[in-house]
Amino acid sequence: MASCSGVSALSAPHPHVTGVRPNFIAGSWREGADALENVNPSDTRDIVGTYARASAHDVEDAVSAAKAAFPHWAQGPAGTRAEVLDAIGTEIIARKDELGDLLAREEGKTLPEAVAEALRAGQIFKYFSAESYRAEGATYRSLRPGVTLEVRREPLGVVGAITPWNFPLAIPAWKIAPALAFGNTVVFKPAGLVPGSAWALAEIIARAGLPAGAFNLLMGQGADVGAALAAHPDVAGVTFTGSTDVGRRMGAEIFARGGRMQLEMGGKNPLIVLDDADPDEATDLAIAGAFHSAGQRCTASSRLIVTGGIHDTFVEQMVEKMARLRVDDARKSGTDIGPVVSEPQRAIHLDYVHVGEREGAVRAIGGDILARATPGWYLSPALFTSARPDMRICREEIFGPIAAVIRAGTYEEALAVANDTDFGLSAGIVTKNRARIDHFLASVQAGMAQVNLPTAGMDFHAPFTGRKHSSFGPPEKGSECREFFTVAKVVHAAYGG
Ligand code: NAD
């Protein structure tokens, strides 16, 4: 527990750990009228837990508690915020193996990936602990003698944090930590598929010394709980990560009611491989970017744009290496790729496999349902070749272990194909040619660019941002996210009277 001067420490009774895990509202654990079961995608006989489903009434109570807690938290000393966030980060890091195991069990990413994500969530809290101390605002020289001109940054108010299922600890961390660091109060709505990690995180936050109401957890489905939270007039800002469809629809409603928003959405990320690349390195990068976490990453390399001189070697090595990837239980030692997250997601992926074949792409490997010792949503990673940029498999986000190779004649053509997309999240290039790298970095239309690295995988303290249909609003993470979590107030003052 952090020692927090200046705030009334929360006296939350420790919640029941058997039975239904409750929501956290106004400093208390509250059972829902309804509950949802959380199923292990590696073994569908394994129920990870049962989690309360918030009602419209719970949304109302959580927002009103966050609103009531806001003035006190917003005006409290920076040291208090820093201590609370540091305590949360310390506990997450100390428990990263246990939290990672839970994450792998409920979401299906491999245990090493899941433990790394838990560690990253802890590091994010620690990073924003320090951000709490950073000087805010700016001063200008006024045109008028004796007038002080400053720009202050003030907290927004109540922030709604709505998160997807694919990073159940890291994405909530990079929304909740800065929201609190910059003096806002939070209502957190995790994805319905992964309440376990969200609940474990909330349980840590609940004991860290925040005033009652400063942080609230509402579990449940997007269409009811998420929509009600986003629409609430007392929610000053919504930080959302999820699909482009939901983000754009929800965003239109937030705009209409005058709310702020930060939307991180889908991707269709290109990895360009040029003739001078080392095929072994290029295929390792493509596999890491396209298939780790079963391709369920917004930054996954789903379009592999390969120039003619290396194309055939690249494809040959990809197929060889992909055949060796072990798809199995996420928590089994030696597993390279876990199951996909749910049956409906796998059905969508299989549909895209058929779409790709119907469109005339060649399925070089994968795309098959796999049977393992435990019943789960297993799918072999798929690679299409002879893909064209206008095919649906090259234009729509699949968000699963499916990638397409597009052959390009030249670097210029590869770049044009890379930019020919509605999305603009991450983009990568594999080459030793410095002039090409410089041109690529200046020309690629993406929020994040990677050179001789996978398109997925960013430093925890770096900003995260996209363009076109991938993002809306200021970046997440890093110091840059202050732009979203605070509002400017421009002050002209003649203090001398
Ligand atoms: P999703 O859009 O279905 O859901 C995201 C969140 O929004 C969930 O909490 C969901 O319950 C909630 N939600 C759903 N409908 C809602 C509504 N009408 N109003 C308010 N909230 C609602 O996305 P998902 O399936 O959970 O996640 C996959 C998507 O997330 C992919 O498109 C992926 O690219 C994207 N993603 C983006 C980033 C990024 O930073 N750009 C990172 C991870 C995932």
C-alpha cells in the first residue's frame, strides 16, 4: 500500500475470490445482476472465472463516483499521484509471472509473451508515476507590458477507458496510468472476453491508496456497458482501443455530445522486403510480426511486400519456418503460437482463408483447424502468395494468423502498395540501403515506422499513434499523451493590478 499524504485512503473490503468477481464502483466491490463466464481458448473445458456484468445503473454510479472524486484527485499533490502509480507498478512487476499466467490462460498468447506483457504493464505505471512530476504548461512573453501570459494544462475530468481483448494488461495500463497521473479519474471498461486480467489489475489498483471513486471497473459487453459509458455526458474524454468500425461509430456520438476522444483502431500493416535483405533475417522478422500472438495485434505484418529478386527465396523460407512453428496450448512450454481468442474469431479467420482462395491468391501453407490434446481454438498460421493489393485479404484487417505476400517490381512500387490502404498504423522495411531507408521513413504513411525490426513491438515508453482510419486524436503513451489527458487554459494576467 502506498503511503499517500493528502488523500483519504480507500478502505475497500477484499473481494471474494471464489464465485462471481464483482465490479469496483465508488470504492466498493459490487456484484452485478448478471455474470459472464471467461473460457480458456487453449482448453474450452477450463472456466477461468465468472465475472459480474455491469448494468446501466452501475454505469451511472461509477461515472457519478468518478465525477465526485475528480476535484480532490485533480488538485492533490504530484507526489501522491506518483506514489500510488509507483505502488501499482511495483506490485504488477512483482507478480508478473502469476498475472502473465492468467493472461495466457484467458487470452491465449504464449506464456513468455504474456509474462512480458505483465512486466510491461508494470513498467508503464512506473513511467507515468514519474510523469506525474513533470512540469506542465508553457509561458509566453506578452505583447503588453506587465502582463503574464501562460498556458496551463489541467486534467480533463472523468475519463472512460475502453479496451480490446488482445492486450488485456498493457493497453489498460497505458490508458489508466496516464489518466491518473495527469489528475483525471477513471471508469475502466475492459473487453468482455478478458475480464480476468482486468479484474486482477483493478484489484491491485483498488489497494494502492486512491480516493474512493477515482478508479472504477465496469465489466461487461461493449454494446451496452461500453456504449453507455461513451455516451455519458459526464465523461469528459474517452480513450478507446478497438476496431475501426466500433471506434468510428462511437466517435461520431462522442463528437455529437461534445466529448473528447482518443481512438486507436485497426491496422493493415505492410512489411517491405527489398532484394538486398538477408532472407533469413527478413523471414524471422516477418514471422515475428505476422504470427506472434497468433497475429492478433493491431500492428501485425499482414501485408508482406517483397521485391522480385528475393521473392521466391523469401516465400520458400517462410513456408519452411512456418511448418516448424508449434501451435498449441498457450501455457505449454515450447509453444510458439497459442490458439486464437474465441470460436467466432476463428470462424472469421477461416472465412478470410476462403476469401483469399476465391480471389485467386495461393494458400502456400496453413489456414487449417488443428486438433490438440485439449479442445481449443487452434488454427495453423497461413501464408498467401500471388496476392494482389486489391484483394480483400490485402485491404481488410483480419486480426489473426494470416499474412499475404505481394510481389513488387521495384522499391517505388513496394512503397506505393504499402501506402495504398485505408489504415496507417505501423509499417516496416527490411534493407541495408540507407538511402532507401531514409526515403521510406520520409514517405511511408504510418504513425509508426520500423527499420529492420518487426512491425509489431514498441518500447513501453514510446508514443503509440496511427494515421488515416487507424487512429484519431493525440498519441497514446509517452509524454505526448498529455495532449489528450489534459486541457489547455491560456491565462493573461496583470498581477500588479
Ligand atoms: P472491438 O471494437 O470489438 O471492442 C473494443 C472495446 O470496445 C471492447 O471493450 C468492447 O466491449 C467495446 N465496445 C464494443 N462495442 C462498443 C460500443 N458500441 N460502444 C462502446 N464500446 C464498445 O475490438 P476488439 O475485438 O476487442 O479488439 C480488436 C480490435 O482492436 C482490432 O481491430 C485491433 O486492430 C484493434 N486494436 C487496436 C490497437 C491500437 O492501438 N491501434 C491495439 C490493439 C487492438
